[in-house]
Amino acid sequence: MKDQNDYNVRAIERALQILDCFNEEHTERSLTEIVKLVGLHKATTHRIMTTLLNSGYLEHTPDGQKFRLGLHLASLGFIVINKMDLRSEAYPFMSQLTQQLDEACDLSVFDQDHVFYVEVMQSRHTLRIAAAIGQRLPAYCTASGKLFLAFLPEPKLEAILNQPMKSHTNNTITSSALLRPQLDVIRQQGYAVDDEEYEVGIRAVAAPIRNREGSVIAAISIPSPTSRMTPDRIPAVAEVLKEMTDKVSHRMGWQI
């Protein structure tokens, strides 16, 4: 049987490589940067990028010097997000969480080695969390991300932990040898904590949502300023959060 990759269309592969050059840290790229990243001839890269520009998948920055992802991609992404049963099932429980805990909460899924946010609810507090629908953050330094990593099959986990881990704060864990013991704890206690590992001044607690097979398919996280999310408060928040994510899991077919 042929490998599915044997059926790939080379031109489309190259276009996808170009789109993958953009991320949260690099929202804008020059043609020269993209040529270096994808390893294609400049003329070939320019032709593909012109096609993506004409189709709305890329657009020029206001100064015309660089490129960024186009609005057509955003519209397609929101179509996917709005059609997710998970999002509609989780929404009322997230609303309960924000009211009960008086904190913001977010819903995310795992996207390769990143966390992808599909819903965000803000609290009544003036200080708002930075997470936004459609945002992708690294898995290794976020509560939801570490939760996803903890329940990955070992080969996938190993591949991710072998990648470089950038330090975002002084608390960021950048070593797989230090991260693995945390993942063991997460499996045992059923929730994960981000202790200012992605953003200074923010702690977060995350708990899993499972499907009917018991696989972790999503996570709900409660991020909060460290002044409110004190270490002593974390177990109580985790207990309420796990209760709610278990209810969403039940709606998704999981029998506890």
C-alpha cells in the first residue's frame, strides 16, 4: 500500500510550507526570510506567494515591505471553530466557571506542539487575560499544553520534548528531564499548573476534557494574576475545574 504522502501535490506542499513560516512570534516575514526558511528558489517562492496574495491567504503589511497571513485564513478558521460540537457543549460550563470562581477561563485543543484556543471567557475584573480565540501558544510552558503533553503517546511526546524549548520567563522549564516529572504528577492528580512559565504574573490551572474512548481531546484552563491565584488556592480551583470538565466529557460521550 502506498504511503499517503505519495499522493501529495508538490506545489501545494510548498504553499503550506510558506504559510507555516508565520506564527505567534513571527506574524510578519519578508520574502528573503521566507526563501531561507523554505529552502526554495526566490522566483519560485515569489510566484507561490503571489498566488497566496491574490487568493487572500497572505497580505502585505501596511508599509508593503513584508507579508502576513490574510483574512481569508481567519474566516476559514472561524468556520471550523464555530462548527465544533466541543465548543458548544463546553460553553455553558465555562460560563458557570467564570461565575463560580470569578475568573476568566479558556477552552483549547492540541495542535501539533501548540495549544490552540477555541473559546475565551473574560471575568468581571479589569485586568484581562491575553489569550484570544485563534491564538496558538507553546505546549511546554502553558497549563493546558502540559496537560496535553502528559496524555500523549510516548513516541509523540518524545518527538516534541526533543525540540528546543525557548525560555519565556525565569520559571519556564526548558529541559525534558525537568518537564517529565511534572507530566507524571499531572497524570496522577488530573490537572496541570502553569506557574508564571509563559507570562510573568500569571498562574493557570487546566483540566482535561475526554471523548467516549477516554482520550484527552481538549482542556479548560483558569488563568489568573498570581495575586488571586495563590498556591493555597490552586487545589480548590482545580477541584471545581475538574468537576466541570468531567461534565463536559460526559456530554462528549465519556463514561466516568
